[in-house]
Amino acid sequence: MALTLSERAAKHISNFLTKRGKGLGVRLGVKTSGCSGMAYKLEFVDVLSEDDVVFESHGVKIFTDAKSLAYIDGTELDFVKEGLNEGFKFHNPNIKSECGCGESFNV
């Protein structure tokens, strides 16, 4: 079981945490949402929860909960720039289908 970051994503998160002035890392999880059933949620972590599962990739900690990990195990979080747009991209090997807008997925 593992969650990983690309080097670009780790650098982006690390720089943002430095500018923010606090934070232990990022939390990657899922929530019920969208037309395909599940959507990612990504947020900064300031306090460790007792049920957190913690991974480290390129020096950045990634937090999740056991329920979310069942859907995102093996996922790599990347940071991409495409023309004028930039943002995080999730490479999740568990996905069976995604909605047309890319906001939700099904495993």
C-alpha cells in the first residue's frame, strides 16, 4: 500500500508549505460526489489524526485515512502545466471509469 508524489508535485507542495509557514504535509482522500461516485479531496495537514496513514515521497508527507486508501492505493499525485493551466493530476490504477468532466471516478 502506498501513495506517492511526482518530483514536480513534491516540489510544488513543499514550496507552498514554506510560503504558508506551517503544515505537516497534504491529505489525500476521497468523498462521495459527482456523476461517477467518488471525487478526490486534497488539503493541507496541520495536525496529525490518530487514524491517519502516513506515506512520504520526495521528502513530503502524504496523509490519508484507511477508508480512502482502499480507493486510492497506488495513486501518484502529479503537478502538471498544460498551456496556461496548471494543477494536480491523479494517476490512480484502481479507476474503472471516470465522468466526462473528470471531476469524479468509479473503482
